Amino acid sequence: MSPWDDHRADPFATSSRWHRAIVVTLLLLTGDLLAATSSQGPQELYGFEGRALDFGSVYEPGAQRHLHSLTCKLQRQITRRIFQYLFSDSEIILTASYSRRVRFSPTTGSLQILNFTAMDAGTYLIILTDHQGLEITTPTSVRAYEKLSGLVIREHPSEANSSLTCAATHGTQPLYRWLKDGESVERIGQVALSKQGQRLTLLSANRILCGVYTCTARNQISTQSANFSLTESDGFAFCTGHRRNIYTCLIVIGVFAFLGLITTVLWVRHLVEERRRSGAIWASLCNSM
């Protein structure tokens, strides 16, 4: 299966939405918010430039009846409060720099930071406070989703099996794919791909492996490609026969083309001569009459 088709490992098939960052457990016997647990442990979220940073629902519907406030802070070199929502007053208190950039629904608990920029990356602290003053803080690490750049293919020679690795200097969640002479390397065989597709191992020194290899890296917002030539002139001695075979084919094709051209010229000359003879015969018959 092609790495492009593996949706379990393919970051292009997943959205940036964070499903259920915090699941609030309510013990209604006391009417207090006693515990909150993360559904999947510590969370990590990616933000896309110019898009909404979507935290999903930060509490279950109905939990707002037991909450006094929700506070969202961003922790970088310093910690800054983004907003605070007071449930009793249905009032949201926004920091000036986040005016019109926060979308929060008290009913569903959904939270978004609009028009994400790299300056919005950091650790977000979601603080839930109940009516008794109990606070529960859940941190979420947010990183800016980067375009791919600096894609390079490197050779790793070995006495057993040489290999090629493809790596991007910068970029988030790259997914790699290899081609040889424009076709998938899986078709030629005698190669092995690492689980992530980043390393290509040549399992033999067969001439069939000679050619131009292309590594393509993709993520959700960018694509980059790089080429690596596997020929005799690049230091791969086992490609000598491959190169000679190409030259031999070219020579044979050239010879046949030359012979075909000569044959065509001779045939044309023959037709011209035949027409001349026919014309001379007709001229003689006309003169005799």
C-alpha cells in the first residue's frame, strides 16, 4: 500500500480539530465539580497560519451549571491571559490583543482562537473553576504547522546494502514517497522502505536499480521533491553494464534508422528512373505515329 493511502499515518487525512480535550466528570450527589480527566493524556495541537485554532469542547454539555468561570491563558516566556468567561454573569473578559479573535460557546464548551499566527504558539492553560473555588488546569501544547523546506537525499554506502535517506530540514509531519525513473520503487523490487518511507535500502547491486530516484515529501500545506542519480558517472560501478546497454540500444537504433534512410533514397531513385523510362517509351511511340 502506498504511503499516500495509509490514513492511519497520513497527516493529510486528519484535521486540526481537537476532539474532547477535557472530559469533565461530575459527581451530582454533591453538585460540585470534583474531578476532570484528559481523554487521551497530554494534548498536542497544531495551528495553521490564518486559520482557526480549534480546541473542540473543553467540557461536556451541561457541565456549565456547576462552573463559576473558565480562564484561558497562553504560556510562552511569560504567561498571558487570553480571556475569562464568568458563567453567572454570562460575561466574557477579553485581553485587548485577542479582541474579536475568540469564539467560545458556553452551551457546548467549544473554543476557537481565530486567525492563528506563529505568535499564538505555546502552552495553553484551560482553567475550570467551580462554585466552591476548586480549579482544574489542563495544559495543551500548540505548535505552528510549518511548510516543508530544505529537502535533501543522502547516500549511506555499506558493504552489505547501500541506502538513501530523504529528509526535510524544516516542516511539520512530512510523509515521504519514492519514485525511480517516474515509477513507484515498489514495482522494481529489490528495495526496502522504512516504516515512515524516509529510508530506501538497495537490496542488491543489480543494474536494474540504476536510474534517477525522486523523493517527494508532503504535508498538509506543502510539497517538495528532490532527485538522486544512480549511474556509473556518480560512482556506482555496477551501473556500467546498464549504461553500455543503453549505448548499444542507441547504436542499433541509429544503424537501423540509417539503413532505412538509404533504402528509402534508393527506392525513390528507382521510381524516378522507372518514370523516366516510361516517359521515353511513350515519347518514342508518339513520334513513330
